[in-house]
Amino acid sequence: MQYSDLSHWAARAGKWAAGYYSGLRDRPVRSKLDPGEFLRQIPLAAPEEPEPMERLFADFETMIPDAMTHWQHPRFFAYFPANAAPASILAEQLISSLACNCMLWQTSPAGTELEIRMLEWFREAVALPPGFSGLIHDSATTSTLCAVLTMRERALQWQGLAEGLSGSPRLRIYASEENHSSIDKAARLSGIGQSNLVKIATDESLAMHPAALRKAIEEDLAAGLTPAGVVVCVGGTANGAFDKVRETIEMAKEFDLYCHADAAWAGSAMLCPEFRWLWDGIENADSIVINPNKWAGVQMDCSIQFLAEPDQQASTVGMRPEYLKTHGKGGMVDFNELTIPLGRRFRALKLWFVFRAYGLAGLREMFRNHVKWIRAAELKLGAEPDIEIVTSSPLALFSFRLAPAGGDADRLTELLLQRINDDGRIYLTPSAHRGRNAIRMTAGTFSCTEEDVMSACQVIREMASSLTGAVKPSPASR
Ligand SMILES: *Cc1c(COP(=O)(O)O)cnc(C)c1O
């Protein structure tokens, strides 16, 4: 295939994409394949000679979609959807056409300058104060690793980078037990160590106990350890938990700790003023991660990190070998100095397209709808005699379990999830809360409608009664 063939094949791909989206509802959400089934269809080695594009494209059409789990399916209620608005899909096509590396200002001026402005748009849209600037990473895992590395170096007065950690004091970082595993990963990779990530218990509202946090910090200080930072949970992955952001950060600051807020999922919803109470006090954080690639219609990859003092992170992860000393005209930032990889994709273009194609009003309407419909689904399912709501988040997430009188709820819940996902009309994920099995439901795909959410309740009800019918001899009540 040559560049001159692009227009033909890009048009074919665009046509395919439109057909794919219009037919998504008819597909099972989760792939029906067994492990290895797809692998067996792929030859063991690369072809020696070029193959015609026609054949390649035909193989794509017949082999790939059926072997996928459809993340943009309107009835994908699992994990956190990685939603992709059509304008983002188009932007991603254009990014792939430019195929550029935005590592320095000089290597793609629009890449850097659009990123600067998009960060300002986003900051303004979620009402963070002007002191915050930031950048776009590939993932929240990278954003959080950068923040934890900065915590480490700040606590070591930037000695760890040159000297290594072997002779340094034992650092401690703190996070609620509701935090995402990327915090554990950052503790491990940063050399701080899993055992020095102190998990603080949460209360009934799933928030970390500020008093328990204080106690842990004071005990560590008394034991001669060195507290370095706190990761604040702003919308946990398992249960949508929120720490008491203001109280937690204020306390951490008493001990001069660096505060990183993980708002990977919930942060996008802060476009809506009515949700902002959930992160009241966020302006005191040092670092905040928000993934527009989860909920804001900007497809993977696009993870925003806001920083109160970017210099601290640049001093930690920035490198300036001779060949990179090409500082942008007018002192433009070279964004690679704030992140781990050198090469950077042109991710800002997706934000630009999504903001402009839907407007803040369009995005707010999407968040509000998802939250409203999921709240309604929770009420509806909670009213079922055999279904128990296990956790509830103020945003678009809850978990439930099947707990009929006299039944083994853990086992039945597991079976229910299996039946639901094998059925294929909807897709949900397992969770566990305080030792009890649960099923987690969230909404977030761009094409999801109220009807999709309500039909999910119907599927759950249907599958649940097929199971409870076996538990109880009396005829199913529905
Ligand atoms: C999904 C998620 C992450 C990890 O995001 P990646 O971008 O996949 O690394 C971290 N924190 C929270 C709260 C999440 O929901």
C-alpha cells in the first residue's frame, strides 16, 4: 500500500466504522471467544511477500470484530468505559495521519501549544484555580507514578535521583483502601515499596478516616520513618469512593506532605457544578489526575495531570541531554520534561475536537444523564426482593448482589454475573466489598441511552429469577 492509496482505504475504513457503530447494539458486548481460539487463526510467521490490501481488509472485517469486546457498545456497563465520541475518533484518525512526535515544542509547535490551551480549557471547565497547569500523559498510571516519584524526591531533597535509595530514610506514603492498584504499582516502581504504602481504613461513606490518617503519620514519625505524601481518592474504581478532600489535604499539609488526587474517573464529571462538592478543597492538592479517556468522550489515550508546581515534577522526571536543549522560542515548555517517555503523541487534538464538537453543555448533559440513569437503575434493582445494593456512589456507579432468603449470596452473585455476561446483551464486572461478592454497574459510553440502562435492569432481573427460581420452590414472583 502506498500513500496514494490512503484516500481509498481511509474512506473504506470510515465506511466500515459507520456501519460498525450503527450495528453495535446487535452484537454481544463481550467477545464469545475461548482463549486461544483467535490465535489459532493467525499464521505463525510474517508473510515474506506483500499481500493485497483487499485481502487484508477482508480479514480484518471477518476476523477482528467478533474477537473483540465492544467497549463502545451502548450496553457496556463494566469497568469504567473508555468512551469515544465520534469527534474524538475523527481526531484520532487525523493524529494518525500526521504521525508526529510532540516531545519538544520544536518537534510540533501546535502539539505543545494546543496542549497548553486545552489544559487551560479543561482547568477552567472543572473550576480549578489558575495556579494549576499541566500536561497530558498516556494513562493515570503514568500520572500517578510521576506524582509518587515527585513525593519521593521532595522528601529526599532530590538526592534519590543521583544517589539511589539504598542509603536513604524509609519513606511512607498513605492512601485509602479504596484507591486504585496504580497507587500500589507506583509505590513498588518508585522504590518506596509496597510495605511503605500505608492503606488507611475507610468509614461508612467509604472515605478515609482523617483521624486514622493522622494517627498513621504520627506513629510513623515516632518510629523514625519519613512520611512523603498522600494519595487522595476522588472517585475510587471499585466503589466510586470519595475521601474528604479538604480535611485530608489540610491534615497532610500540616505534616508538609505532597498530595496527589486520583480523580481518573470522577474528575471529568466536575464539568458539572453540582458534583463539585465531591472534591471540595481540591485546590489545595499538589497534583491531580483526570482521565478524559474514561468519561469525557476523548478516547484512549488521554490522561490529564494538573500540577500546582510543575517545576518539582520536572526536577524529578525531566532530563536534558545536549540534543534536547532546544528550548522553545519564548520559553515554551517541552512537555517531555514532565513525564516518563520522551516521545509524545498529539493527544491535545482529541480534546480540541471533543470540546468544540459538543461544547461544555453537551458534555455536561452526558455526565448528568449517565448519573441520573444509573441512580434510577439502582433504585429499580434495589426494590427487587432478592437484590441487595452493596455500595452506592454519588456518581454513575453502584454495586449489588443477589441475596435471596436462604440462598448462598456469594455463590449466587457469582453465578448471576456469569449468566449475565454469557448472555451478551449487557456487560458487568465483579467486585467485592468487605468480604462479600458483588456485581458492579456503571454507565459511561457515549451512545448509551436511558433505554439501554433500563433494559439492563430487565436483563439482570430475568437472569436473577432464573437463579432464584432454583433456590426457592415457590413460583417466581416476577
Ligand atoms: C482507571 C483508573 C486508574 C488507572 O487508569 P489508567 O489510565 O488505565 O492507568 C487509576 N485510578 C482510577 C481511580 C481509575 O479509575
